[in-house]
Amino acid sequence: MDKMTKSEAVLVIGAGVAGIKTSLELAEAGHKVYLCERKPSIGGALIQMDKWFPDNHCSLCQMLPTLNRDKSDQFCLRRGVNHPNIELLYNTEVTELQGKAGDFKITLDTRSTGVDSQLCIGCGLCAEVCPIEMESQFDEGLGRRKAIDMSNPYATPHLYAIDWEKCTRCGECVSKCPTGAIQLEQKESIRQLQAGAIILSTGFEEFDPRLATQYGYRRYPNVITSIELERILSPGGPSYGELIRPSDGRTPASIAFLQCIGSRDSRRDYCSSACCMFAVKEATLIKQKWPQADVHIFFMDMRAFGKGYHRYYERARDEFGVQFTRCRVPVVKEDPRNHDLMLTVASEDDRPVRRQFEMVVLSVGQTPAPEFNELCQVLGVETNRWGFCQTRALSLVETSREGIYICGSAGGPKDIADTMVEAGAAAGGASKWLGSPAVRPTDKEPVEKPAEEQAPKTAVFLCGCGDEIASTLDLESVAEHLGKLPGVVHVETVPYLCRSEAFEAVRKRVKKHKGNRLVLGACTHISGQMLDELTARVGLDPALVRVVNLREEVIWVHRDQLEKALAKAKSMLAMAIEDIRQQDCLPTSPMTVTPNALVIGGGVAGMTAALSIARHEIEVCLVEKSSELGGNLKDIYSTLESGDTRALLRDAIEQVQKTPRIHRHMDSEVVAANGYAGNFRVSIKGKDESINTVEAGAIIVATGGNEHRPTEYLYGQSQQVITQLELEKRLFAGELDSGGLRSVVMIQCVGSREKDRPYCSRICCSQALQNALKLKELNPGIEVNVLYRDMMSYGFKEAHYTRAREKGVRFIRYEPDRKPEVRQDGEQLTVEIIEPALGGTLRLEPDLLILSTGVIPGDNRTLADILAVALDEDGFFQEAEEKFRPVDFVKDGIYVCGLAHSPRGVEETIAQAQAVARRAVSLLTSKQLAAGRVISETVQRQCRKCEMCISVCPYGARAKDEETDEIVVREALCQGCGACVVACPSGAAKIRGFRDRQVFALIDAAF
């Protein structure tokens, strides 16, 4: 398609965590993003949660850019997303699609919220007078809200909306609204826009457990769902973080979690992937705060297959005392006298036992939203038999229609880390259909001369917020007090500071009084794009603007304490004035970027990343330690989902060899590296010991992993004992006489989930299912026994697990402390296993014993030291953050994908490679990297060159200049964390905006 006809914009449908991430990826690359959400607020299901496994903290803000970071607001993403290239479209749905990839024409239908966002000041008076009370959807019915209210209490600015189904049109809110923002007419507006690509990130809905009537949900008050428990445990929830049961408000002494509610049943034979770990997390949080609680998780298979998940599960069990019982509870009964719940469970000897609990938590699965099928029909994309979006073979993000991509749970149940990877991969796929990014024009009015060259002149504007602030706070007294402070040249009170006409008045007053600093006393409504627009109009550096929240932080907490409110307002405003009076606005030094990439590793991850980057006309240096491309993919012949990996291998190698921008270094390895994001110098040693030095702006680590070579179960001693990879090769090469086989035994978790390697290798169960099904296909009469601990058939792999059982494959569980015993007498193999359900020993005599061996890391230590990046406890490369930065290192400009990161399948490896390519392209297409406003600096006269600051900087932002012998800061890399300031013994390391004199002056101003 002609590039000139491509639209540079992209439409992202769904503003949950997947939509936010993929939007930020594309917006950072300069593309216009329309982020469309059918609800009146963004965030999806994730906003209802406080913490995630496996680290029990939030880290949602980790999605924000770390390079050129001041392009978007560096605030909590629970409050909203603000980026100049992202346009949020609330209450909006796609109703029609025309055109083709690169030139889609989209019709959008926006439902009225009943509240004009341009006039609403978020005061909440409408909700106070609304007579209609209803269940809070955000609090899952555990809290109450009004028919006009905020759907997301964290959102900034506060956006109110009418629930038209509950509203009686009584008009109370209309008469109370001080700005006339409410219209009781349910209007719709139609909008048409053009986009080069579309990304579906619509997420999921929780399974409605009322459909599983045997568990008594909504009949028994103390039977709740996992997301309801999440709201109960949240400090911002209906019980302010106190664990209470709904029937009587008591803290339950015993809690039972029931897994697989709405998953892994006859109607939904898929695994929801995240429920096991979700339950383990919630159980851990309960035990941390209420250690005396008796917490049980009843499960079928503990699917802790992600990176770090198995350790987290073991810690919950061994350190916190969470009890795990392998049993699917068939029914829940209530004792009507005290509302306790009765469960019938299996004992250790498999006898039915009745257990009583004070609360039951249903771990509900993920399902597509009811309207998702209709949306897919409008877009012309196929869905699978469960209603999720169907993807193409060997891809997790490509739909059946060219130019339309998916990410997150729109394509199937998954957790946050996998969603983040797919969001990056979808952004990368969409970008090839987009035209050149548009340059956002600046409308800033330049100041007459740099602020640092002028004496501080501060203009102060106080917002009355109608009567919301003015009726409680004596603004005249405040203005009189502030007018006497040093550097203040103008103080003025305005009725509504969030109006466009007020912006113009502020601009004129600042210009008239030659102000070079600005303090606004207002509310949370002055934030995000509104503050950006005001700052741009005035023509000031954002570092010289402060907003003091008089409404939420003063008026609303001291409404009945007028003198305290007045004193607090004066202090907060005086501190802000003194803060920016002391603020230096020093120029920062942007860094240029070398527009080349280095990819280390020539397997499927490395080749995919190299090809994805080269498509953007970027030179790529591909380093492979062996003489052939392909890596582990050479030993993989198919996938469980029937992906043709042989064709993938051939096509990838051919494309790499034919792409002139990819420069291959075979039989080579990286032996030295220095530099930083945008400017790395790397030494590569070839087969002939020669050294080539290349420059690159980004480095991708795709060095792969290895198959564990076992020493147990007679492997290497008997020709009848082989690994799954060896079996796969024989099956597809026709080297195995499957028709002559009578019996095969497969043993899972060989070399994984053990003391030396306490992690799940993720792919072993899929390999076993694939090979077992292949054997049954070739020889229906063969006996196949799979000896397992937990079958990790997550997502749609569960359907293959079901199919294998239907084909007659037997699955026999064993405990880790009672492993199968293998002996060989002559040519006869014997496998004995203690079966927990039977309580006895089973004796199997297979013709072949197949070991499902795990993935182990390569020799990563040397490369990690060369690149100055970290390894995890198991020897894989350690990402910056498990959930929200799964492909980044803490050191910017270096990324990781594939088995170098952790065990994963072919499709998952490809998606991760596409995600890192997108990250690298965003960096490499930046002409320069700009520093943030809050960065470190060095006072050279105080510095004693000890270099402690260099050693503690996690971002590589500090270095020694060999020419000047000075400690310098690479400003574009600095994140302003302050680690150097803490470490510096002489006080030479400082953070701009937090210098000693500035902080002490601010404190003095408060009193």
C-alpha cells in the first residue's frame, strides 16, 4: 500500500490495562491514538485491585515512559492517563467499520453521560442531593452510590455521570449544580474518524457465579467472589481494608477459596490462567494481616506457571500457613443459624469430610463481555467457540482481519505480565500500517527571557470554585496574606479557574505583571491536559508552576473548622510560593540517539526482533554464537495449537538472510560493552578471534535457554528412556514405529519445581499433551500414562487436556516426595508410582519412558556482567518489574525476550520479541532523549570523586568523565530517584527541585 495513503492514527478499543499500555507505546512513538472506552472511566478490572502477585505491591505507574518521561504526566495511572498524543473517548462504542488496513473509516457512537465535562467542576453536590441510591458497581455491590456519581472514585478530574437506567429525572441535581453542567436528556453523538490500524483490548468480565447455583452465591451472604474480596481488602473499599463478612460485619476466622468457578467445566473447558495465583495472593494478604485466620484453597491443579509464581505459591504455603487441598468442592450449604458455610471435601485418604467455614470465596473465571461478539461482527473478525477473538496460527495478537490486532484477555484469559507483552506486540503489529507520526505543534507563548535570568516574580490565582471554596475560605484574607510574601507580584481570585476564559485572564495578568512563576489555588480538576493547556498559554516552564489543592485537601477535610482551614490554606500556598521562588530552571542536555540496534541471539526470539526492527528501516546487528540461525526452534516441529514451526523456521531464516538491513555475525559473541541508552559501544569477537566494535542505540538480549539433561529415571542409561523433544523429533521424522508400541509412560516436572530449580518450566505439560495426542493419532490402541503433579494446561490448552482424556490418555498424579521409581530388568522397563487417590502402588511396564524435562538458563552470568544487568535467582535475566515492565531491564535501552527471560512457548516467545522490538523502535526513532524536570546533578566543588553515586545508580545515569575527571549525570537517563543523594558522603549529589536551601525554605514558609 502506498505510504502516503496510510493514516498515522490508531484506534484502541478498550481502556483497561492492555489498552492503556498499547496506547502509551504508540503515543510515545508519535502516533495519534484514539482510546475508546464504552464505560465512563478507564482502568478496567485492574483499577478495582490494589496489589498483584508475585510481589504484593501496585507498580501500575511502571507502565509510564522512563525515557522522554515528561511527555506524559508522571502520576498514578489509577487517576487517569494524560499524554498529548492520546485522545480519550468515554462512553463510546464502534458501530461501523469500512476500508482496509492503513485506511480504516470508523463510525463511533458516544452516549451522553448527562454531565458536560467542560462545565463540571467535580464538586459532588449533585450526588449529595440525588435521592436514588444503588449498588456500587465499582465495589461489586458491597458499597452504595447514587444515580449520578463517579464510576471510578480514583479518577482525576472527578467525572460524574448519570446512570440512565436508575435515574428518575427528578431534577434535584440540575437545580443544585452550580455551573449548569447537567442535562437530563439522554443524547447520543455520532463521530467518524480515520485510522490506519485498530487494536482490540476490551478485556474480560468475571463469570457470573449465580449461574453455578450449587455454590449459593447471592443466596448465602457469606459466599463472595474473588473480586469482591479484593474490594473488601482494599483500603479504598467499602470496609476500608478491614476483612469483614457481609452477613454480620465480623472478621471471619476461617475462609475457603474454591477454584475454577466458571472455568474448566463442560461448557467452558478452558483455564482462566490467573485465578490460582489470584487466590494465593488474596490468601497471603489475609494471612499477613490476620495471621490467626484459617485459610484454605481448594483446587484441582495449582497453575503457578509464570515467572516467580511457584516460589510465591510455596511461600504462601510454607511461610504464611495457607492450606492447600486438592479437591473440587461440589456444593456449598449454609447453616441458617449463623450463616456459616458447610463444604464436603475429600480427606487425605479420599473419604468425604464435612468442613465448616465462616466465609467462602469463589475464584471466578474470565469470560468475554456480552457485547464482545457484536463488536467482533462489526469489525469483521472471527471469534472462537468460547467467544474470545480468534488469532492466527503462531500469533497471539493478529486477528483474522488484516490491520486489526488484539491484546490481553480479548484473545483469551491471561494475567497482567502476558497482557503487557501482548500490548507491546500489538502496538508493534499496528505500527506497520500507520503513516509517519504527526508532529504535535506547540502553542506555548515564549517568555521574554529565560526564567533563571530573571528575579522571581510569582503570580497567584485563587479559585472560588463557585461557592465550594469561597463559602468556606476567606479568600480575601488569603490574598492579602500572600500579597506580602517575597516575590509575589500579583494575587487574584477568580470564580472558576478551570474555564477557558479564566485561562485567558491568567495569561493576560501574568504578561501584564511580567510574572515568571505561577501558583494556582484550586482543586484536582486543574490537572492533566487542562494544566498542560494553561501552562502552554502562559508560556512558562512547567517546573515553575504549582497547584495547591484547596478543595479536597483543605475545604473538604476542614469544613467545620474554618480557622484551621484558613491557616492551612495560607501555609500550603506560602510553601508553594517559596518552593518555586527557590526553583532554578536550568537547561538540560538532551542526548542524541544512534539509530541502530544490536540483537544478541539468533533463535526465533532474536530473528523475530531483528526483522520487526528492520521493517522500520533501522540497521540491525544480529549476533549468533553458533554457525546456524534458529536456536531451539530447530528442535521443535509443531506446537500444541498445531502451529507449523518448520515453515516458521524456514521463513524466518530466509527473511533474515534476505534483509539487507540485518547484518549477521555468526560464530560470534559479545565480549565487551559500555555506554547507555541511545549510545552503546559493543565489542563482538568472531570465530577467528577478530574484534568488531559496533555502535547501537538499543540492545536486545535473546540468547535463549537449554533443555535440562536429567540424571534420574535411567536417562542416558537406557535407550528406552528419552525426553519429550527427542520423542517429538522421532515422531515427526518418522523414526519411531508408533504402531509397534504397546505402552508409553510420561513423567512430568523432571528437573523443575524442585529444590534446585523451584520454578515451573511452563512448556513441559503442553509438550506432553501434544506428543500424547500424536501417539494416539498414530496408534489409537496405545496406552499412554502421564504421571504429573499439576497439569499446566492454562488458557485454551485446557481443551487439549480434555481431548487427551477423551482419547484415553490416563493422567496419574504423584506427590513430589513420592516420585515414580524406574527400574529395568533386561529389556523391560518398570515404573512404580504411589497413587494418592488409591493409596496404593501402581506398576506400569512401558515400552518407552518419556521425560518432560524443564528449561534451564544458558550461561548468562558473563553476558549479564558485560551489559551490567541483573539475573534472577534461577539464572534467567531479571526484568525491571515482573508485571508492568516484563521486557525491560532497569538499565534503559536494553531489553530481553524469549527463553533468556524465562521458560515459554513459541507463540509467547514471538509475542515477547515483537514487544521488545516495539520498545527498541520507539527509542531508536527518537532523534534525541530529553531529560525530565526532576533529575540529579553534581556540585563539583563538593565532590571528592569516591564514585559511590555511580555504584548505587540503578539506571546507569552517573559516570566519570575521563577527560575532566568529574562525576557527570546523563540527564536523559536519570529518573530522579535520589539514591545518589543518599549515598554521597560529601553532599555533592543533589536533586533539582529538592536542594537543601529549597527544602528548608519551604519548611520555614509553613510556619
